[in-house]
Amino acid sequence: MRDNSFIERLIRPEIRALKAYHVPEASGLIKLDAMENPYAWPAPMKAAWLEALRDAPLNRYPDPEARALRARLREVFRAPAGMDVLLGNGSDELIQLILLALAQPGAVAMAPTPTFVMYDMIATFTGMRFVGVPLGPDFALDLPALRRAMAEHRPAVVFLAWPNNPTGNLFDEGMVETIVREAPGLVVVDEAYHAFADKTFLDRLGRFDNLLVMRTMSKQGLAGLRLGMLFGHPDWLAEFDKLRLPYNISVLTQVSARFALDHLDELDRQAALIRVERERVFAALTALPGLKAWPSAANFILFRLPGAATPVHERLRRAGVLVKNLDGTLPGCLRVTIGTPEENDAFLSALRSILTG
Ligand SMILES: *Cc1c(COP(=O)(O)O)cnc(C)c1O
């Protein structure tokens, strides 16, 4: 533009200072950068899904409350009695609804860091202040530091990704519960990776008035669908629901998600394959000279190279494998999503030849 003064006068300074969320070009590459499930559905299941979509009423607005889908989600994920679920266009939208509702002047959102970047980004979008509290050795929660930070900043919400992204670990369960107990505001336990972890706070919802549990279908094979879930007391959800745009879950998503929930055995089978591969990739990474990998309860592994990460990231890309470069936040570190056995082999052999060749 010739004259930027309109933008400088009108756009909020914290928005001008942001960089747009960057998604790297992946065409032709083995895509192990974004925690996607690598498996397609078996052909008969795909045919049955298309059949279910055939009569989806695209000429009508979707059910704004997605009642049938929500009922099925409460049942399948065994939401405790008296708890409800709010749906978002991905859990990113749910984070946005929560923060929009909490964004009073001066309000703070908090999370242990490094963690999922959207908590920080969306807090900024809504005008909240984000406070990150560094994790301790091997990415364990630093409970004394969190206690001090909660006392100093009185966060309206604390986000705990459990397992955490990008580190892959499950924080100590007792410490998470302590934070829920002691937090001055809401605590959102983000269980985006629950399918790979076998642990949940969902059954504790009724015990704590300030606890919400968030999940997503994205990491279970439906990243393209965009469906996030927020489980909690109906009184909380009713407030967030006021900020939700009325038809945020499309007809196609509602039909497809109900179909997927009727075939959860297939999604679970895929998650089990990914967990087996995760252990194999972890052992192979650990065997590489000078490389440190952290145990993961998710569908990805964080590892630190003996030297700089960016040149290795680039050489992997040239060898046809895209992983996530975390050099900016965690020096020397890359994050690899678990793919099919063939994809993992391609990644491991490329990495091996870069490090030893
Ligand atoms: C991937 C991820 C999400 C986002 O999920 P969507 O439902 O795809 O928006 C949320 N939380 C964490 C910790 C994640 O890693």
C-alpha cells in the first residue's frame, strides 16, 4: 500500500505486531509436522460414510445446537452425569470463546511453557495478557513457580495441555489436581491427545467448579473436519455459548462426526497402531548418537539433536520429510509426528544418514 497511516491508526498495535500463523508448504513431502493421523478409513467404511452424507440437507442451516451429535459425544466419551459439552470449529474456536468471555480489562491467561501456541496467540487477539510459566527439568510442571505466578497474576484461566504439546509428556496428575484446587480462576485441561494417553480428568468434572476438559477429533483422524469439544458444567458452557456464532458446526461435520463415533473401534485401532509405532520410533531415536528424545504420551516425539536443528530440518525436507522445527523455542529441537511404519522408516533412515553420513 502507498500510505499505511490508516492501518497504523486503526489496527490495534498488538495485532500489527503479530505474525500470521504460518503453515509450511508440504506438497510432495512425507508430512510428519502437524500431528495428523496418517491412516485413511477402510474402503467399506468410506463407502458407508458417503452413503450417510448422501441425504445430508445442505440446503438447510445445521441444527444450531447440534443436539444429536452432542448427545452422542456425552455418551461415547462418558461425560459425568450433569455435565454438558459445547462444540467448536476445532478446539481452537473453543479457546477463543473461553478467552473472549474472560477478557475483562487486565485479565490474564496463564500456561506452563513451552506449550500449545494458540493459548498465547488467542489471548493476545482478545486483548488479554498471557503469562507463561517455564516448565522445569524434562518439562515437568514447576509447581512452586506456578503457585507464585498464580498468586502474583491471579489468572482468569490456566491452560494445561495434558499431554503437553510440543513436549509430549503427561504432567504429574497430582500436580495438575493441585493446580485445579488452588487456581483463583478456571483451569482448562486440554486433552487433545487423550487417544494416545489413556488418562483423563473428565471423570473429575463434578468435583471441581472451576474445571473444564477440552478434547478434539483432530488428532484421531479427523483434522480436516474441525470438531472440538468442551466438557463442563452447563452454567459455564451457557456463558461461552452466547459468544458462539450460531451455525459453527456445519451439516457435513455433524453427519460425519456422528458417523465416525459409530465407528470408534476403527479410530481406536488406528490410535493403537500409532502408539506401537511411537515406541519403535522412540527406541530408534534414542539409539542415534548424541540425540536425546523425550518419552511421549501423544502421537509425536520431541527430540534434541547434538547440534543446530535448522540445518537438519532443512536436510530432512530435501530428503522428502517434513517435521516441525522448534529451534526458536527449544534450541536444537525437532518434533516428529508418528506416521505409518513406512513413513517412520523413511524419516529414521533420512535422519540417520544426515547424522552419521
Ligand atoms: C492440536 C492441538 C489442539 C487443536 O486442535 P483443533 O481441534 O484441531 O483446533 C488443541 N490443543 C492442543 C494441545 C493441540 O496440540
